[in-house]
Amino acid sequence: MELDEVNFFKPEVNKCPYDAYGVLREEAPVWQDPLTGFFVVTRYDDVRAIIFDTENFVNGARSRGRVATPAMAERQKKIAELYETKGWTPAPTLAGRDDPNHKQMRALFDHAFRPSKIKMMDEFVESLAHRLIDDFIAAGTCDWVKQFAVPLPLIVIGKQMGAKEEDIWKIKAWTDAWVQRLGMMQTDEEAIWSTEMEIEAQHYFQPIFERLRKEPDDTLLSDLVNTVIPEWGRTLNDNELHAEMMADTFVGGSETSTNALSAGVKLLIERPEVWSALKSDPEKYLPQLVEEVLRLEGPVQGLFRTAANDVELHGVKIPAGSTINIRYASANRDERHFECPADLDLDRSNTKTHLAFGAGTHFCLGAPLARRELFLGFKALVERVDRMWFLEHADGTPLNNFDIAPNFALRALKELHIGFVPAS
Ligand code: HEM
């Protein structure tokens, strides 16, 4: 691929962005995308440096937003009116704030997601993984995405957010709509539709907040609803809670783990030697598998920062107010940091330095939970399945097209049809 062919909105680049990342890392490590105006940063050291430089690169109030064109501004106005008249205007999320305000709110979340609480969820996650496999094991085939990778994290986070298990597909439709908006590839109609979907979700969650205020329980949401932030002298209000439900807990907590669970199985089928190693000693290799999957197929390909000041990087002048697109998934395949980066190496020594969860002050809140979901999800698969393959049509043509949902920020396999021999 040539530099002038790099275009993240092209379906083939969306499907496999890794060549494009390679070209950018080599030829234009700070590349101003002509379509969005964003400064795309792709090398490991640069991505890491930006994440830690919270003086020059910010997320919150000092950021001027990402409205690139008048048409986009008009769309934003319509969306704002919808929230005001029909629902709750989402307040800035955790990820959309800067310290010290961010740190004050993050302490509340860190308390809710404390290690002892995550550990208590292990038993449920593991038994859920087996329950989901029970449903398709006898058939010898499944769509791994729909039958395992989507429901596992969604049911786990749903339970912690006061939702009923039978509602997960309704919630999935809301999170899909939200993710489509984040993906920045929507028409005006789609943007309005996805806002209306979010408002529908708000009306589902509002009574749950009200119930938990009256009757606290042991869920994560109950802590989020009822814990006072000392510096603010109050608990989160409805607008703050609604923002967190969609962006940080349901989307942050399900879409991402889903995509790692899906990508992991695809990688395992493509690499039978890795599967054999895993079968031979799951306890030894599973933790490393989890990290390598996250490194190679990061569910969050890239997110954003805003330049708070004029800065210069690799000779490129980035004016204050510019949007920086930091591509974690490219950093994670940077040959300057990882040897033979495209290999899934169960003995790689520096795997855990990957940036799939970001780093620094905004380091992923849900990383410990996601790691347990991936570990226990893959563990159940190793225990229940001996061999697996990609399904084909009767005429021998492949059933999988490995399509990736169009999205500038996230990476999601739409479906993954596999056949398998159950473990004896
Ligand atoms: C494989 C799964 C996951 C991946 C790859 C992932 C990735 C990320 C990344 C890249 C960031 C941004 C870091 C930055 O801005 O530099 C982030 C932040 C965040 N994630 Fe995750 N995440 C995952 C799972 C989860 C889960 C399970 C939850 C919650 C249940 C969650 C909640 C959050 C929240 C709340 C933030 C914002 C933190 C802050 O700004 O302080 N994530 N995640």
C-alpha cells in the first residue's frame, strides 16, 4: 500500500488496517488525515508519550470538540435538542474529563470496580461461559460471536448494572446503535436514529437508578449510584449516570470484550500450533494468550486526544485545538517495540507492555474484569472443545467472510461460524 492510499473509511482498510498502519509508522508517523483533519499517531513510543503528556493532550473541557464541518455542527445541534426534549443530555464521561475532575470521579469508579468485587464475579463468569457452551455443544457448530462472545460480557455487565438477563438483546441493539455513532461513519438519519435508541435506553435505566437509590444492593451500579464523591459533596446525578451507562459500562464493558473473544478464536483457528500449546497446558499459556489477542487484535483500535497547546512531533506542527487520533492497535504492532509483531507468540517477554487498554490516568477501568472474562471464556473453550475449524458451505466455499463492522475507533467481527469436535 502507498501512503496516498491510506483511507480508514475504505471498506478494505477498515477490514484490515494493519498494512495502512505499517505505511504510516514508516513514512508518516504523524499523519494528518485529509478526510477528517485528525492527526493520526501510529508509533508505540509516540502513542505512549501522548497518553502520558496530559499537559499538552487533553480529553475534557479544554478540548474544543471534534466538529469538523458545518454539516456536522448542524447534526450535533439536532442531537442536542433530542436529548433535551425526550431524554437526558449525557454529561461528560470519565474518558471525557481531565484531572483533577477526572481523578475525583475515577476514584468512585475504582471503588465500585475494586479487585475484591471483580474476584467475586469469577464464579458467575465461569459458570456462564459453560452455560453458553452447553447451548450449542451438541450441535457441533455455532456462530461464536452471537452465541458466546456477545452474550458473555453483556450478561456479566448487565447483571452488575441491574438489567434482567432476558433484556440483553434489547440492550445489545442500544449499544450497537451507540457504537455506530462513535464510529463516525453514519448518515444524518442514522445519527438521529442512534440518539433515539440511546434515549430509549435512558428510559429503561432511569427506574433502575431510582430503585437503587431507595434500596441499595451489592451491584456495581448500586455503588455508582449511591457513593458520594467527597470533592463534589454529592453522588452522580442522572445526566452523569446515563452517560456512564452507555459509554463506559455497557459499551466499554461489553463491545470490547466481545471483540477480543471473537478475534481470539479466529486467531486460534488460524494458528493450530498455538491451540495445541494451549490444550497441552492451559494454566501456563492462557494468561499470555489473552494479552497476545489484545495486542494483535485490539478491540479499541484508536481513540482521541485534543492538543491543548501548539505542539510539534516528527516535524509536524499540530496547532492547539487539533484532534489527535492515537492508534493503540498500530502501536501494538510497532516493530520498534515488539519483535515479529504479527506473530502470536506465547513466549513473548514484553507482551504486557501493549497499549490495548491505554495507559496512564485513563487506563481502562474495566481491564481487570475484561482480563478475567477473556481468561475464563477461553478456558471454557479449551476445556469443552478438542479441535475447531471455520465452517464451509456444502459446496466447499467458505461460510465466513470475516467482515468487520464499519468503525473508525473499534474493531468488531460481525460473525464467526465455526465447527468443532467436543472434548471427550
Ligand atoms: C478487552 C476489553 C477492553 C478493552 C480493549 C478496553 C480498552 C480501553 C481503552 C483503550 C481505553 C482508553 C484509554 C485511554 O483513553 O487512553 C479504555 C478506557 C475505559 N474503559 Fe475499557 N476496555 C475494555 C474493557 C472494559 C470494560 C469491561 C469496562 C467496564 C466494565 C471498561 C470501561 C472503561 C472505562 C470506564 C474507561 C475510561 C477510563 C478513564 O477515562 O478513566 N472497559 N478502555
